[in-house]
Amino acid sequence: MTLEAQAPKTARALNFSHNVIEKITKGDLEGFDWLEVLDFSYNQIRAVEPGVFQSLLSLVSVDLSFNDEKLLLSDLPPHLKLSPAGKAPRSLQLSRNSGRSSGAALQPSAPAEEPSHSEVLSLLQILSPRLRRSTGNLLRRGERNTTALPTATPEPTLCGTPINGTLNLSHSNLTQDELVLKLDEDLCQAQLRRILELDISHNNVEMDLLSLFSLFYPMENTLSIDASSNKLTINVLNPESFCNFPSHQLLFLNISNNPINSLDRLCLPSSIKEIDLSFTNISQIPLDFAKKLFNLEKMHVQGNHFIYTAFSESGNTLPTCVPPPGTVHLNALSLVRNKAGTPIESLPEKVKHLGMSNCSIVELPEWFADTVEELLFLDLSSNHISVLPNFPPSLQHLDISSNDIKVISSSLKSLSNLKVFRIQNNKIMGIHTEFFPLTLKKCDFSKNKVKVLSLTSALEKLEHLNISGNLITRLEPAGHLPALTSLDSSHNLIPELPDGFGASLPGLKYFNLSGNKISFLQRGSLPASLVELDISDNAITTIVEATFGHLTSLRLLTVQGDHFFCTCDLYWFVNVYLHEPQLEIRGREAMRCSFPSEHRGSAVGSSRLTLLRCSLGVQLAVTAGAASLAMLALTALCWRLDGPWYIRMGWYWCMAKRKQYEKRPENKLFDAFISYSEHDADWTKENLLKTLENDGFRICYHERDFKPGHPVLGNIFYCIENSHKVLFVLSPSFVNSCWCQYELYFAEHRVLNENLDSLIMIVLEDLPSHSVPQKFSKLRKLLRRKTYLKWSLEEHKQKMFWHQLKAVLKTTNEPLVRVENRSALEMQELE
């Protein structure tokens, strides 16, 4: 089977792999002047006519792998050479070469040298898989004598396909050509429209920034592009042709860590709101930068080196001539005052976040505070600023650490919205807290030269304060700081925290006292709100419960040193505090004993501080525990025996006795007082009260005879004392009534005082013994020892009930002993 090509003559790549081609002749490939890639692998080719590739000057690669073992190649054109396509023994490939090869066989031979990057076009590496043909598009000759026209449809894997709107090509070692093919406007149009975020950072893309943005034109929906850590530059001399961006929605652009060098010819979509120009080797921000990116809100330019131009008073650049030896002219020299001399020539007015750390900035331009009036965040750390500049009042976060500032001026007071102020690692010797804004919440003064810190009411909203690394010898809590939640005073020279210092910092959560000369922490020196505490590398000899016991919120304690006295004073720390489950103690292995001498150098945790040696505290603890248990037991017993009810009833009794007559009346006003529950009120009123009053008895009925305005207990006591008899209408609801309890108790108390039995029990409904509560123990006794009257629904029994009740009401009260004896005899007769 031989080859008869019917493909278009303008084809740049043909794939005839996986067929049964046996021979290639000159006529098969005649007229394919644009052909660059040929793939004849996996066929049965035995012969290739000499000079078949001679006229194909654009040819870059020919793959003849896995054909007949006797295949012989001869008369190769000068622009091709023979090289192995892989490690397989039957691999064979021709690639572009400037040398000449006279012939080669498929048998194993010395491999030719690999082509250099300049010799093999990068188009081969990407275009070849793009333009592969399927087996159905191959040209065939032979038994079936059919041909197929190859197509140029790329594989889907060629284009960058976004996942959930994000196309991540970072750390892929992409070159410029590979990136161009992955973002090809014609082949990948559908994929480009779906890209919302593009990441091509950390590659080897070496191209012009404006040319790169020409690839982004079709990406109309892209919001974020990260092209950091590449080799992007701006070399186009006439960028106006690139600046006509179509309708674009780009909001974020990161081109940091690229050799941009200059922003003079920068041309980007004006829709960008955040840009990162860090470490791009720029030396200035040009005058037209603010006009180009007028919507910019966040700007990062840290890690660059801004170059200042020195000007004289007349505005001319200082002469470059060399002055006489020993002569230095510094008069009328300004690095910033002249606008043309500052590297910061413009900034967008809408910028809210500005990062300019490590930029060799000496001063800010005079127009800075009046231009960026919406600025909220400013980072000027690691520069060479010696005088605190003027800032816009809108500023909320200011970082001016690692500069050369010596004095804090009163202009800081004008920052009425400032919340975070970082000025560590400067040369400040004094802190004037009256210059601080009242809104300040977090302040870092570490690594300065402050000697005295006075905490005044100007810092009443402060939540975090770091004063470590200073020269402080005295801490003066002159005012109350109710909001302070963090204080770092490590690496100072504080010999002792003043008593009551913790009370002035009630909200403190983080406290670093390491690296000082503190020998003892007094009671109250640590606030109870602490969560983290560092007292390592001091001269502390003991840790006592009086200082640390109230730190219930403490979760992390860092403590180490070799000055600890391993005596009973340390017993609480060794046996209790070291084993707190919610507390993490760091450095416990580095805690060493210095006293007594026999334990010097040993670990504090291994000290034998036993109960036998330190028993006083244990005894106190046991005594306190036993007293607590006894109190709990007494309380439980009192509650079990209805102690609260008896106490309350006794109080009511005393109050009632105090208000009643001291001498009991001999002539009673009433014949009987009726005690009943509200549930039995209808029977009591309609039957008992009406019947007795119709027979001439004077009955005390509470709804009618209680005196208005008097206490209820007073009325009960009055009625019982002024009645010959007391009738109790017993039912299950009676024993559940609180007032019935009081009436029964007062009546029983009267019986005991007068030694006269005046109680009459009427059982309206049966009372099972288990239904009578414990607090009605008196009622249980009365029911066992007294004969009671029982109401019946039968008419003939009701007549007997009324006859007996009236007879009892007419009798006089007998002594209690005689009545009890007679009741016992009656009970025996009944039995």
C-alpha cells in the first residue's frame, strides 16, 4: 500500500499514523510547500524515495517510528537530521538541522545530537498535538483504495480550560509560545469567555506586558489576573495602539516580581481597582499614573527603590561638577519639596489601601494628605522617614515601623479615625500619650528607646499595647484603661510590677514580661482576664497561689529560669498548677532549683514537696472541705424535713402573736371556727354553715368575719383564739392547702397552751395515709388518737352526723389528758 495524498496543499501538519502505508514517493508530498509536521508512525513503510523531503523547506519534524525494521533513509535534505524519538528501539524521527545526513537505517545506531531550542521551533511542541488527525481522516491506499481528507481540529486539551471560573497555569514552566497557544483567540474562544480568574504566576513567560495584555482582549469576563514572578517588561515605544481596551471588567492585577523597571509607558484597563507592583524595580510613580488608573483603590509598591532628585532653591538641578576637596554644599537642598524632585508624582484619589514599605522613601510629598482623602490603610515600614509626615484624617491603619523617627508630633492627634498604629523599631525616646487619637485600639511601640511610660486616660480605648524592647524602668498606671486587652512589655528593665497594676488593666489578655529583672509578682499584679502570660528569664523565685490562683482564664503560661526556691512555698505550683488540664505550661523542663543546696540544678517538677513536709495547706483544705460537706448535709436535711416551711410558719406565728391580745378572752365570741379548703367551700357554706347557724350556733366564717386590712395570719389567729371549738373539714384538698396547714398548726398550738381539747375533725372525703404529706404529721397523730365525724351521702346517717356534731359543739372543753384517755377507751370499744 502506498500513499496518495488528497489533503489541501496549504496544510501545515499531516498525521498518517496507525495505517498500512508501505512506501512514500515524491509525488505523494508534491506541492505541500507549507508543510511543517509529518507523522508516519505505526505503519508498514519499507522504503522512502530519495529526495522526497527535499522540496519541503518548511518541514520541521518527520516521525517514522515503529515501521518496517528494514526501512532505509537516504539523501536527506540539509535542513533535517535523524534523531531518536524516544527510548524505544524502533523509534525514528527527523528534526530540523543545519547539518547534512547522507543516510540512516532503522537498526540501532549512534543517536544524533539533540537540536537546540533555536533549531527546533516551539511551534512543533504545541502545534503537533493541536493538529493531529484521527484514524478516520487518514489517507490510505491499498486493498480498500480509500482516502480521507485530514482536518485541522485541535484537541480540547490544547486550550486552557477553567475550572469553576478559574484557570490556574501557575508553576507550569510555560514559555511565551505555549501561553499564546493556550490563550489563542480563535481556537479557545469558548474557554476564554468562561475565565473569571487567571493565574499564570511563577512561570518563564518572557514578553512585553502590553503584548501580554493583547492576549487578554477576548477575556471579557475576567475579574482577576495574577502574572507575578515572570519576566515581563515594558519595551513598546508606542503603547497607544495597545491602550484601546475593549469593554473590560478586570478588577485585580498582580504583576509583582517582574522587571517592569518603569511605569512611564504603562497602559492598563482603567477598571482595575487593585494592583500589585511590588518588587518590579520601578524608581518612581509618574505624573500620569493617577489619570490612567483613576478607579484604583488598593495599590502595593513595596520592595522598590524610589530615587529622589535634589534641587536647589531656584528649582534647577544641582550641578554635577566636583567641588574642591573638603567642601560640602548642603544649603537650600530639598529632596521632596519641589514636586519634580519626588519620585511619587501622583496617586489615584480613590485609593484606600496603600502599601509602600521598603521603598527607600525619605518623605511624602506635601500634597499627599490633601490628595488621598479616602485613604484607610497605609504601610510605610522599612523606609528612611525621620519626621512624622502629615496624613489624611480618614486613615485607620498606619504602619511606619523601621524608620528613623525620633519624636511623635502633635499632628498625630488629627487622625481622628486611627485604630491601629505601628511605630516599632524607631528611635523614639518619649511617648506623649496626649497626642494619641482617642479612637486608637492597637499600638506597637516595641524596640524603641522609651524609658518611662505613663498610661493616662488618653488611652482608655486601647486594646493591645506592645512596649517590648525598650528601656523602661518604671511603669506608671496613672489612669484607668478599661478596654486594654493586650500588653507586651518584654525585654525591658522593669524590676517589679507595682501593686494594683493588674487592677488598672482589667481587660488584659496577653502579657509578656520575659527578659526582665522581676524577682517577685505581688498579689494583684496580674489581672484576672489574662489568657497568655510569659514570665520567663526573670529572677522569680516562687510562684504562689495568691498571685496565680485567681487567673482562671489563663490558658498558656511560659516560664523558665534557674532561680526557683524549691520549698513549700512552691508546693502549690508543683503539685497543683503544673497539672491543670486547661493550662498549657511551656518551658517547665527548663525550670531549675537554686535553693536548697541539695536540690540546686534539679528540675522543679521533680521536687519532693510531699504532704508530710507541707501539710498546713492540706489541713486547711480538708477542714474547709469538711465544713462545706457538713453545711451541704445540714442544708439537705433541713430541706428534706420541710425546714423552710417551718421557718416561714414560725415567723408568721411570731408576727401574729406580737399583734394579738396578751390576755386570752374568757368569753368567746364564736362557738366554732371552720377550717376548710377552697375546693370544699360549697359544701361548707351550703350545708355545714347554714345548718349550724339555723340551730343558733355562732360560727366564724372567714369570708364574712375576717377583718379587712388585717394580715391573713392575724385574722386566723384571732378567730381561733375567740372560738370555743375549731372544726376541720378534712379532704385530700385540705392537706394540699398552705393556709389550712397554718390553721391546723395554730389550733394545735392553742390546745397545747390551754391544755383543753377544742378540735373537731370532720372527714368529708376519705384520706389514705399515704396521701397525707410529711408536714401534716400532726394531722396524722390527731386522726390516730381522736374520734372524728364522717360525712355520709345516706340520709339516715346524715341525721346521726348532725346530731353528734351539735352535741359536741354544746359540750365544754375538757382537759387534754382526760380527753385522750376517753378517746382511747372509745377506740377500744369500736374495735
